[in-house]
Amino acid sequence: MLGQVQYLPLIFGLITGVILVIGFYKFRKKKELPAKDKKQIDEVAREIIAKNRQADLGLVARELPAHKKEKQEAKVPLKSERKDLKEALRGTKANLFGRIQNVFTSKDSLTDEDMENLEEILYTSDLGPGTVQRLLESVNDKFEKKEISDFTGVCNALKSEMLHIFQINKESDYEELFNIGNHGKTKPQVWMIVGVNGAGKTTTIGKLANTLSKKDLKIMVAAGDTFRAAAGDQLKVWSERANVEIFFPENIKDPSAVAYDACEKAKAQGIDVLIIDTAGRLHTQDNLMEELKKMKRVIQKVIPEGPHETLLVLDSNSGQNALIQADKFHTALDVSGVVLTKLDGSAKGGVAVGLACEYSLPIKMIGVGEGIDDLRPFNSQEFVDSIL
């Protein structure tokens, strides 16, 4: 009898456990959805996952909730306060002027070692090797002639040579670029915008169209980037903000065909300036570079003088890689000028000097913000004063 009493707690525990397990499964069975509902939910989930994967690959434009759409569009305001260039170029100034200052300000006179330190700073400031050699020759010449002896003298010598580089290498005439309709210019003027992925081509086109439309000109933009699914839609938003016409044939996938039809339409409608977007491509993609050459030839079949401007959009954050891009695009297309973007967020703006020195490419415009008015003419004096 005593032995049976000892086993009572164990028996009671087993019975309690069985009851709890049975209760759990009954509860779960009540909560489970019918097989038909589960199947529908699984199908919806698979569809959502598939769409998200396509969007991540750039195959479709992912739909955003209304409040996120508003937030996304607010990233590019219709108007923005004009930024001070010195403030926009503070990163580049810190990368160049700041490091030179750290080396020289504590010295009463310059030494050969100081010149070696200056050489290292310049080579690591994204100016380009040819540009650095030229700047060093100018500074060393003045140093040997005892014309400079301190930090101020070094900065003045660098400024002088940089300005000379910009002046002898076709510094951009911004007013002439936008002086459409005068001096016997044919209409439409065709501007072809090229560059690598992510450099800011579409944004630049929107800003250019906005600037031109303020001059009471008839502007058309052509969605020649038929590769990226959302490119045409993005360009459409910019064209609406700039209040200009867009040529966006959704049924044409050949970029050369888009360029041809856009030129025909621009001629027929008396358009002043036709701006043609192109798909971003790496400068190493020879087949895609050949496609750009084809677009240029097609434009010339309709407008023999075109394109009147072939503008290369370069991201200043690319640094010396931007020089390599410029070399390849210029060789293929005979680029007429550069739009240097994202200077407000870069420490590598010195690449502008390299572009002028090593490839004789004028910097026509610079981007210093995301707003539609944040594209401004390049002024070499203002630029050099802002980084040194």
C-alpha cells in the first residue's frame, strides 16, 4: 500500500501531461485555416516575393505606399536655396587645402622635404598624374627661384597654375551654350547625354530642361534609355516639373530608333532643343559603347550637324576613375563637355582640374545638390578659390 502511494505523484503528472497535450492540439486545430484558405495565402505570398525579387533586379518598378511616394518625391524639391559653392566644396577643400595646410603652416621656410610631402598630397587628391606633374613643375620652379617661401606662396602658385589650365583648355562659355537661336544656330539643337550608371544623367537632364524652359524655349526630352525599366518614368517626372515635352514611346525598345523618331518629331514641331537620354554603361562595355556611336550616326541622318552637344555626366565621387571614363567616352564620341555632379558630397572635386588638363575637356556645368535648380555654370575662378 505504501509503495502504491509513492507512485501516485508520478501517475498524476503523466495524466496531467496527456491532458495538456490533447488540449494543445485541439486548440491548434481550431486556429488552423481551411486548406483552401492556406493555399490562397501561400499563392499570394509567392507572388509578393516574386515581385519584390523582380523589383530588386530592376525588372519592374516596385509600387510604394502613398506616404512613401510623397517622401520619395520630396527628395528632389521643385526649388531649393542656392548653395554657397565654398560650402558645397568643403570636402574637396579639406582633402587638398587642409592637408597642405597641415604640412606647411608650422614652417617658417620651405624645405626639399616639404616639396616631397606636397607631391604626395597632390598625387592622392584625385587630380590625375599628368596634372600633378604640371602643378609640381610650376611650384618647384618658383621655389627654386626663391619666389615662394611659405604656405601662402605654395597655395598661390597652385591657384595660378590651375587657373591657367582651365583658361588654355577651352573653359566653358556657359552663356553661349544656352544662347539658342542666335549666331545662326540650327534648330533643333540636339544634346546627347552620356555617362556610366548612377552618375546622374536623368537628373541632369531634368535640370537642363528646367534651365532652358525658363528662357522661353521649346524643349523636348527623349527617353533613349530603353534598358532600365524605370528610366522613362523617372524622366517623365522631371519633364513635368520642368514643364517640357517628353518623347517616350513605350513600344520602341531600340535606343537608336527612339533617337531617330525624336529628331524627326522635334524638327516637325519646331523644337528649339532636343535632349536625348541614353542608357548608363560602363566605359569597358565595348558593345554598349558601339551602341552610342550608332545613336550618334542615326541622329546625323536626320540632323547632319547633330548632336550639337555630347555632354558626359561624371560623378565627382569617382575620383581618378572619372578620368578613365572621360578618356573612353571622349575617344568614342568626341565629347564636347562635362557635367560634374554630386560635388556637394565629394572630397574628390579636384578631378575637374584633371579633366581640363589631361583631356582638354571643358567643365560646362556642376551639380551641387538634388534640387531642380542645383545645376550651375562652372566658373574656374570661383572653383579654385573654393578649394584652395
